[in-house]
Amino acid sequence: MNRKENRKGIGRIVAVLAGAAALTLISCGSRGRELKNLIQEDEGGERVVNLFSPMEKTDPNAENVARSASDLTIAMAEEELGVTVAYKTYTAEDYQDKTYDEITLDRAHNNMDDLYLLNPDVILALGEEGELMDLSGLESAKNLRDIVKTANTVDGKLVAIPQEVVAYGLFVNKDMFDEYGLSLPETPEEFLECCRVFKENGIETPIGANRWWLETFVFAQAYADLYNGGNTEAEIAALNSGEARYSDYMRPGFEFLKELIDRGYVDAEKALVSEAIEGEGEDFLAQKTPIVMAYWGAANTETAYGKTDFEMQVIGFPSSRGQMPVVPITGFGVGAEAEHAEDAAKVLDVITSDEALQVYSETNRVISPSKNVSVECVPALKPLNDRIEEGVYVLGSNAGMKVEQWGNTCLIVRELLGGATVDECMAAFDRLQDETAGGE
Amino acid sequence: MKEKTGKREERRNRSLFISIVLVFLILGTIVYTVSRKISEEMSLAAIQNLSESLDLIQYTIEAILRNEAEFQAMIAREAAQADDPEAYIRSYEKNRTMVKLSLILSGKTEGISNDGEPFTEEELDFSAGGTINGMPVSQAYMNYMGTWAYTMKCPVERNGQEIGTLYVEYIYDSIDESLPNGFYNKQASLYVMDAESERFILKPKGMGQRSAGHLNLDDFYRANDIREESIRAEVAECLEEGKDLLFYHDIRGVDALNYMWAINGGTIFLVGYVPVEAIQQEGSTVNQNIFLVVAAMLVAFLSCVALYYINWRQQDKIRKEQEQERKVHSEQLAEALQAAQIASNSKTMFLSNMSHDIRTPMNAVLGFASLLAVDADDPVKVREYTKKITASGQHLLRLINDVLDVSKIESGKVVLNFEKFTLSDVVSSVEAIIVPMAKEKRQEFHVEVTGIRNEYLVGDETRINQVLLNLLSNAVKYTPEGGHILFRMIGLKQRSSQYEHIRIEVEDDGCGMTPEYLETVFDAFTRAENSTTNKVQGTGLGMAITKSIVELMGGTIEVSSQVDKGSLFTVEIELRIQEQREDKQFWEERGISRILVVDEDAENCENVQELMRDTGVCLDAMRMEEALIRLREGSGQYQLVLLDWDAPELDGTRAAGMLRGVLPDDVPLLFLAEYDAEGVEEALLTKNSALLAKPFFVSSFREKIREMWGDIGGDDTKEPGQADSLEGLHFLAAEDNEINAEILTEVLKMEGAFCEVVENGRLAVERFRQAAKGEFDAILMDVQMPVMNGYDAAKAIRRLEREDAGSIPVIAMTANAFAEDEKAALEAGMNAHVAKPLDVELLKKVIRKYVR
């Protein structure tokens, strides 16, 4: 009886399996073909906004916080507007190549792109040429801090809006300062003293430098009084009218730089061919160099100085008024004649909105250009942040000055690095000031 | 044997397991091979596919370049035709492809561009030697538009004479527009590299591709961690010779197919990588499907194996069960066989015993009969011989009864005959038989009854008697002279209020039994020793009958025994209690409301009180001294005093005297004593006293009171001989056996009665029908007769249309001696049943009962 039942049970299972197999075969064989066009049509034309921005030559595996932060806001714009933001990038392979700024100018002149990430000097240059759209009508423009508006307003037009206020400072290896019993320098004299001690203790080049950012030393000393003396507008007016000379402001800084070079605290030859961070970063991280200069974001970014084996602090540049942050305002500009100018402006409006800037600042821990957004900075940046919060800083760029500062000073510093005397450099400033005046 | 089977099974299981593993291994190998083959084929196909895609891109770019070259040649021709070639150039506006046209006239180092700016060849590098349609093409450079560009130059010839060189600048962005916007589902990356400078001049668009590594070839190597010298050397060779190259290398942890694809003879290269996963998408899908199918098959196979296993397990279980069953069966068979053999042996032995046992008395009968014939004239000897013949005959009868009983019990034909009875009757009848037997062997026999709550019970009294007699007679039999036999009847805790739960113990200090014998003591046809050599006579059936009867009554019987120490038989039975309770009226009628029990033993008092509890009589139990004080004080109006004669510290005679002294004369004094108590006779001489035999039972107590109060009428007190006399009676007897008929006739004749014998039932019926009224006083009816048996005859007689047909006593006289035979006789309408062989006294008693 039992055996019979078992057989019956097995028989049933076999029948079910056979049925299942048959069904499978039928379902495989009977897939019909529909008689229609199989190509999926695009839903409307794709709206593209071309964004031109620099690309770092960095380790591909490292997390680039700045880029991630920016990407997050771009994604917000793409989602909100239904556009695709196509990145165009350029990075100079070496110092002989055209610089990013040069390429930016060329591309902007030829309307190659829609949205540009611009350095201060390029903002002024393109703004003056009328290549950039007036962004003052954007919603996001209303939230901007005055300092940003001041720096990026050319001929009454707001031509660029940044996602962060870039403050430059000295990145110092606090451990090494402590090792030699040095306190962090406030004035140029103290700074020189520190370098001397380092040098004497076998550190060959106490300051790591590149061809871009040495000018921050100059700005700190040149404009410490101008921006913090309470008479800023008058002094700028005097410079614009020619009553005051840029060379007078710049000279102490240049002489200071000259002294650093002469004493061997800066390797001029190496600096002249070094790209930012790439050139000096390695030695700084390896604790061979106790001092470098960089922008705020470098302290947050692993690809720069976000992760050090030592205690790092970011302080202002030495000046007669103590440690002085240098703030050149960068920003995104929209080509006035760009093919997709309208969409580009919309994208910009989204990526500089309070919402986007909140995301950006939180990811990146930077000073936001919006007065409505603030986040806490990393501990290393505290000294620098404190100064800025006090309102003590100098601008690295100012569209209100007729002579463009950020780009020109950089170039003239390179001449100094290349062997020019301080007087020759001052002559260059005078020439620039005169040309500008003459142009008018 | 078992071990061998186990090993064989183990070997079989192992080989089965190995075969399954082998099947799996082969299946796995096949699947692996097939999937490898598919993978390889897919991979080859994918490489082919990628090559074709790259070829297509290559041809597209080369076509563009050729078109540009042809167009440039055309412009050069047109410029040559122009009067002022420079003016012609200036008139040209840039477009998306040709962003700058310049002309340097022969013999000059500086020419002019279409934007009016002066132009020199200085910034252009044609050293790489690349050409398109024979036109030299420069290295890539970043042009004034901030984008990668190249320039082709061609001579401007007029009338076969070169008048200048036309330079046209093209931007790679225009080629970019013709390239696919990502291929292999956008997983592939595509760069265009300038071969000479190894710079990447076109890069993938979009956010996801902004990773580092697209500056130049070195940057690409670094970013993608391509460090192997061999690969780099091969790449260098490709660049040198303008060959295509495909190689596998991980790109950021993903296995990828990398490519270097020469365009325009190697002036520019397509560089990039495709993740292998993207190439082998179909392959891996196919493999996944194969895996799925294999997994499904595996699951199916395992299911089948599992099903088979379960089935096998069940079969195995059934087989084992069957085997077990068979084993049990064969064991049972073996046991049965053994039992049968034992039974057979026992029966053989029984038969031999029987033959001896029967021959012995038979020998006595025949021997004494022949002696009788010789000494017929000597009345003393005749009497002695007949006495011995009677004894031997009785022994023979017992033997036959036992044998018949066993055969009936064994064939399940015994029916219990439930009737009301009292325990006192049982005890006294047993006592009456056993006491003389014990006395004969000078054994001490004691009866104890304790804890009995009800003595009026319902049951088969005869069978109970049979059990007790069997046990006790055995005890007497197997206990030597001077031994002790104890008969205890103990009331146990009732399980149901309707049943009295009784334990009966028969204990002796006799010869006991060996453990081996104990095992078979209750089997039929066994005896403690082979009786042919033993002086103890018996059938060997008694205990078997006893056990069967006890079990028939729903009871149990157990025995414990030790050789030479004695045996203890314990019977436990439950007997239904009679519904009719103790009649209070009996006591009231006789004015008995208070009885004094004088006893030194408290337990005895309790027993008496317990038994008397329903009588409504107040029982005061106390010790002698107390009793005397009480009686002297005159307190307590006792109608009767009961004295325990056997109290050890009490001299019964003296006690009786003292009690009598303080008791009024009209209060009876009863001595509760054992049958053989000393001095009782003497004490009985005192006034108004009587003996009540132990053990105490209410029924016997009542009987005694009735006796003392003079209730028992003169009817029952007449002389037995007189009462049973058959003088002058006429009987009709139906008996087919002549000898029996003769004996009957003679016996009755001796009693002074007349008997007419007929040969069968029919004749009896006929004879009675014809008889005059009152001719016969009774009909004695044999049962087994030819023509018509006794039952039918009795029925027929009762049916006769005669006045006395219903009233004439019909008494069965038959060798069918069992209870059910008696029952059948009564049912057939007969009045009584007397078993053969004839017991004259019993017959007389019965006849007198029914015949007036």
C-alpha cells in the first residue's frame, strides 16, 4: 500500500516537472516579433550647456572633494532644468603650454563654450571686453556677499558668480615650527627669521612655491593698509586716477620676495616652471618644506593638503598688520554671445543658489559667497577663518581697480623669478598703469 | 553475518556516491568547457566587433581628412586662378571646419591670413612627416580659439608653377562631431592622440569622464596604472610603425580591452579602453543562462536523488518493519512450537500419570471386589472392602471431575454462575473440609478475616469454594505433619463502592517450590514431582483450574515460594456487593440495640464493629477489666455480650465465669472462639451462653442469635435419617444403561421405594402419560439417552395435558455434572439436578425436598 502511494507521489512530481518543462519550451518558442520601428526616438532635442573648466593632473584614485562638490550642484541643475552639462577641460601640460587663462580667453572670444570657470584677471578682461553676460538679474545674485559683488562687478555689470570665496593663506607644518621652537610669523621680519632658523637647521628651501601663487605675499604687504586702513575707496580712486602709483604699493612685497629668493628661502628657478601644488606639494607633504601657499579648498581636498601626517595650520601672509588672508574672487561667467547662453545662465542660477551652495559648502567646507550660507571650517583653517571673520583680509582681485591685479602681478612676479630686478618689476607696473590710463 | 551485510552495503553506498560525484565532475567539466568555449568565441567576436568599430571610426576620420585635403586642393586651384591670390584668401570667411586660411607666396617667409593678420610657418611643426592625399599635415597645437587644431599645407600652382603655399587650419572639434557619442553602451572611452607629441587632442565628453589621465599618453598610463614595460614597448612600436594594437589591461580595477588605433598612417591614433564586461556582455549573459540551466538541472537531479532517497528510506523502513514482524512471528511460532512440545510432553506425562493414577484406585476397586466375592460371608470384611472400594471410587471420580474441568476451562466453555452468597458460608464450608484434613496431619490451621466491609456478596460461590479448597488442600497436602497453614481474608481498599476488593492469602510452611517449578505451577498437567514416585496423590490440574477460575472472575493469582520454607498464594478478586443491606429489622425485632464486645485485641474489635456497622446495633468494645467495671456499675443496658475466647492473656473459662457473675442471667454470653478452642465446652455449661465460631461474620452471628432466641423451628431439627426416608415412594426412572438402572433400582429398593425403569425419554413420556394420577411421586431422568434425551423428555412431560404434568418433580440424574448442565436441566423444566455417580444421601435429600 505504502509503496504504491510512493510511486503515485513520484509519478505526480514527474508529471509536474514535465509540465513545467513543456511550458518553458512553449514560452521560449512563442515570442512574437512586433512589426514596428525598433529604434527608440529621442524625446525632443537634447539641451546641452558646455562648461569650460580646468582639470587637475592628479591621482585618479584620490577623492577630489572640490570636484565632487561642484558635480553635486551640476547634477542638481541637470535634474532641475533637464539639460546636459558637457564638460570641456584644458590643463597645461607644462609651463611652455598656453595657460588655462589664455585658453579661456581664446575660447571665450570664439564663443566655444557657454559657461566658464574664470580666474579673477580673466573675469576683468572678459568683462571689460563685454564678452560676459550681466548676471545681476539672477536670483542667486541677490544673496551674494558684498565683497563678491565688489570684486566681480565690471562697468556696473556683475559678470561672474563664484561657488566659493577663495581665500589664500600660508599652509605651515606646525610640527616643524614647534620642533625649532618657532611661533607662527605675523610680520615679514618674523617670517624671515623663521626661514633663517629652518635654513640653518638644514632645510634647504623653507618655502615651497610655484609659478602662480607667490604674488599672494606681494598682495598681503601691498594692500594691507589699503583694504584695512579705512580709506579704501579713496585710495583706489587715487590709483585709478594715477595720483597714486601701484609700484609704490607693490615695492615692499617685491623687495621681500627678492630677499626670500636671494637668501635661498625660495627656489626661483624651480618655482618658475612649477605648476600649483604639483610642484611644491610633494615636499610639503613629505615634511621637507615647512611652508607653502595655497587656497582655502586645498586644506579640505585629499588631492591637495587635505590629509597630512603632521599638524597643518593655515595662516595669513605676513604683513605690517599681522597675518593677512588674500582673497581673489573667482567665478562662473556666461558668454554673452554663447550658443546656449540662456540655458547656461539658468544652470548658473541653480548652481549658485543658496540650496546648491549649502550642498557645495558642506561638502567642501569653504566660505560661501552667499551671505545666507555658512558652515564650520576644518580645524586647520581656523586661524585664517578667524581673520576673515574679523574682516581683516586683502582682495587679490578687484574689478574696481583699473589695472588688473591678479593676472598681471602674477606675470610680473614671474619676471622677478626669472631674474628681473625689483626696479624693473616696478617699471612694469608703472607701464601697465600708464597704458591703462592712456587707453582711456 | 550482519557485519558482512553492513560492509557490503557500505561498499555499495560508496560506489554509488563515487558514481554520482563522477557524473557531476563530467557534467561540470562539460559545462565548464562549453562555457569557456563560448566565452572565448564571444571574446573573439567581441575583439572582431571592436576592431570593426574602430575601423569604422578610422575610415570616417580618414574620409573627413581626405575631403578636407581635396577641398583645400580645390581652394588652392581657385586661389591660383585668382588675379590676386592674397586678396582671394582674405575674402575667405572661416567656417566650423576651416578656421583659418593663410597664403605665403613663393620666396617669402611671411604671408597673410584670411583674418588679415600676417602669417608665418614658424609656429607650425610639419616635421613628423604626416600627409593627407600627399599634403603635409602639422602636429596638433592649441590654436587661437583655445582648441586643438592642425594645419595642412598645399602648393598653389599656376600653369604648373608653384606661386605659393596654402595653409588651412582645421580644428579637431569638427572631427569630434563625427565621432560616436560613446560606444559599447557608453562604457568605452575614446581619445584621439597626436602621434608625434603623444598629446590627447580629443577627449570623451561628459561629467563621468572628467577623471584624470587625458592629458597625454603618459598621463593616461599613469592614471590607469599601465606600467608594464612590455606593453609600453609594444605601444611605442605601434606609434613608430603606425600599427594597430589591442591588449588586455585593468583600468582602475576593471578588466578592460585597451586599444591604440592608427589613423592616416599613424599621424593620429584612437586611444582608449572598453571594459571586458561590456564586450562580453552577450557572452556573460549566455554563460549566466547556461549556469541557470545547469543549476536548474542540478536542482532537478538533486530533487530526484532526494525523492529516490526518501522512497528508498520508506521502502527500507517497510522492509525492516516486515522483517521485524517476521522475526516476531517466527519467535512466536518458535514459542508456540516450544509450548506445544511442552504441552505434548506434559500431556504424555499426564497420560502416563493418569494411567497410573487411574489404575491405582481401579486396581483397588477390582482387587477389593474380587476379595469381596471371596469373603462375602464375612460381614466385617465386606464392610471394610466396600468402604475401601467407595474411597477408591471417590478418588477416581475426583480425578475424572478435574480432567473434565480442565478440558472445559481450556475450551472456554466454563460459565460462571453468579448468585448471592455470604463470606461466612464460604469460610465455614471451606473450614468444614480443611479442618478435618489438617487435624488428620496434626497441622495448625488458622483463619483470619480482617478489613472486610461487606460479607453479603454476589459471585460463583461454588467456584470460589473450588479455588479456596484447591489452595488449602494443596497446602495441607504439601505441608508435613505438625506444619502451619494460615488462611487470611483481607478486605482491601475498595476501587468502587459496588465491589468488595478482597485479598485471599494461603500460607504454609511446607516443602515449598523450586524457582523452576514456580514458573510452571499454574500450567496444566504439571505436578511438583512425578507422582508415580510420590505418595502425594493428585491430578496436577488443580492449580491450572484455580488460575483459570480466578482469571475468569477478573482476579489475579500470584505465588511466592521457597524450597523447605513454604509457599504463599495470593488471590485478589473483586466481588459485587449485594444490594440488599443488613436488615435492621432483625435486630430490632429481637430487642438487640447494644452489644458489648470484650476483646483484648483492638483489631478484632474494629473488624466486628466494621461488619456490624449497618445493623443499627451499638457496639461497645472494651478490655476485660473495663468491661467488668462497666457491668458492675450497671451502666449500659447490653442485650448481649461477645467475648473473644482466644485473647492470649485471658483465661477464657475464668473470664466467662467473671462475666457471667456480673451479667444478668437473661443476657446471653457468646464466646467467639476457634473451632478447636480449649475449654469452650466447659464454659458452655454456664447459663445462657453459646459458641460463635471464628471468624466473626454477621450472617453466622445472626444465625446463632436466631438459634438462641429460638427462631429456628422444629421443622429443621428433625432427625436427618428420618427426614430423608424414601419409604413407600414410587419413581419413574428413565435410564438407558442397564447397570445404572439396576443400581438405582437397588438403592431405592433399599430405601423402601419402588422404581419403574424405562429405556429412553420417549418411553418415559409415554409411561407418564398413561400413568394414573399419583401413580409416581417423581421422575428421575437420565439426560443422555437414545431416541429422546432427558431434556426433551422433561419438556414433553411438562407439555402433557395432565393435571400433574407441571407439578410432578422431575430430577435430572446425569453424568453431565457441570453447572451449565444443571442450568440446562432447570431450563428444560426439571426441578433438580443430581450428578452421577449417585450419592445416595444427596439423592435422598433432593427427593425429599421435592416430594411431599
